[in-house]
Amino acid sequence: MTDRAPRPERIAAAARALGSELRDLVTLYADAVGANLADQAQMVAWDREQLIGQVQQRLDGLRGQRFRELGDTNVRIIERAGQPLESLELVWTNLRQGRRVKLEWEEGACAVVPTLLRPLARVLRSTVGAEVLHISQTPWVAGEEEPSASQMAFKVAHDNPEDPGRWPIVGVRRPGPRVAVVESSADRELAAYVLARTSLRRSGTDPRSVKRAYVVDADERFLRHLKRVWVGAVMGPPDDPFSFAGPVTPKMREAFLDAHRAWEREPGAEVLVAGGDLARSGAPGCYMAPALFACDWPVPDVPLAGPMMVVVRSRIDQARAAAEAATREGGQAVIVGASRSRYPGEVRHIRGALLVERLPPGLPDPRPV
């Protein structure tokens, strides 16, 4: 790069002025963005709409945000495969903070973010007089570790600040483990639907999907609710508005079947709902019937892949220990019932009763069991 490095204040001002245009681009091309997510990520209609809406809300919030301190660090950001659109807000936040940004993308990542940002990168260059948003033309090759805060400070101090290929990576981070805890006070029907949504969304390929649910007092009534939702979830084509989740790749299909066989052989494990290949007439792709297992605490070291989950019968202290372990590793705990204050770290707390009007398409209607 031969351009003279611009001051952070100029980058921040130019990005702030373009914030409305970025938000308008997302809105204008929402249908095209949705079509790309359906084609490339096999995301179903309700999931696409929710994701695009969340991106728009975050960009709206960013437009009204004021940054008191501007950074003088150049950064790299990666659009991750399996985490579509997550780099968009992060890129613009760093530009708003006065940083130069290089956007890279993994093989198989959603192409939407680079496509949306390329025209804005040209406007930024014209406004600032230097290239402040670099967009890679080739996929990012995994292999280098994402640095810790101290390592990042070293890299900033020692790497060539004019070489975008050597700028430190600041995201998008791969999520840590996500687990669920269902306490004895939880509404059993609500818990069943929460687990289905957090586990089977995107056919279990979402890196934040719940694979292990630690359940206190896993009585037969709760298991009946859970099994009914698992059997009734519609795995269908992404263009079908009534699909809850779509197909999986052939590689994920093999991983799913291998994991299923391993759980069937595991002593002490119980197959609550058997999974396997699911025929969808006229729909191309691999569709899998979701699998559900149960075991006593602790969880055996058996893989879980794709649309499957294990119910871990636990005491309250064991369930809370599992939640704390997940948050320590940079993950999240989804807590159904009890009090949020009992769980430190990153927690999503759900209480109350099931709201039928908020259920996504493709899940069976509630009924007594």
C-alpha cells in the first residue's frame, strides 16, 4: 500500500457519514441477501428473515453510537463459514472507531458481506484519500491462531502497519460451547420448544447449536413433550416457507450417521428418538431426521454432529457446573427456569410460558401430552 496513512478521525468521520447508506443497502438488497443465504447456506425462510432483521437492528444501533476513543490499530476481520453476516457490524464498528480494516473470508463463507461492502470501500477511498477498507479477493487460509490481547499488542507494535496481511485478527470469533440447563422449576413444554429451537436450527450445523441439555428432574412428561417436538420438526427445502430447517452437506450427513452409531453402542445411553436419512420427494440435498439421546451425568465422550442432542439427567449442582464450564470456555448457557443471578458469565435466561405466536414455522403446535 502506497497511500499515506490517514488520521483515525478522518476514517471515523467518513464511516459515520456512510452509515445510513450501508443500512439502506441491506434493506434495498434484502431479497437478494435472503436468496444468497438460501442458496449458499441452505437457510430456511424464517431463519433468513430473522438474521437480516437482526443485522438491520444492529446497524441502526451503530448509527446512533458515539465513540469517545479512536483506535490507531489496523485490524483484520474474517467472515466465517457457518456464521453468515457476522462480520458486517464488526467491520463498520472498527471503521467508525477510526481503524483501517482488511476483510477476509473463509472458504464456503457467505458472499454477501464482501459484495455489500465493495462499493462503500471505493467511496471511503475517494473520501479519505487512501484505502481504508481492504477486501480480500481470495479465501482466508486457516492456520494462524487468533492472538490474545497481549499477543495482539505485540503484533501491533512489531508488525508492518502498512501490510494488511500482517494486521492482527480481531474477529469474527468462533463461538465457544453452548449448553442448555433445564431446572426443575421450568415449564416443561416451554423447555422442550426452547431446546428444539436452539438445537435443531439450521439442522444442528449452527456453531452455537445446543448439543447437550442438562436437565434436572427429567420426568416422563418432559420427555414426551421433547420427543413430540423432535419427531414433528419439519426438515424441508429452504424455499418452503413451512420448513423449520433445511438440508445438510454430504460430509455432515456422514458425521451425523457415525455419531448416531456411536451413541447406539454407548453403554448407559438411551435412544429417545432415532434419527437417520429423511426422504424429501423432489427436494435435492441430504435431509436428516433429528436424533435425541439421553444419559446420566457425566456425559460420555461420544461425538454429536448435525441435528442431534443428548439429554443429560443431572443434579442441580452438576447442571450449574456444566453451565459455568461452558461460559469459562467462551461459550454460553441457555437457562430455562430459575434465576439468572445464579449463573455467572454469558447466559441467556428464559422464563415464563410458551407463546404460540412466537413459534417459528415447522414446529408442531403445542398440545397436552
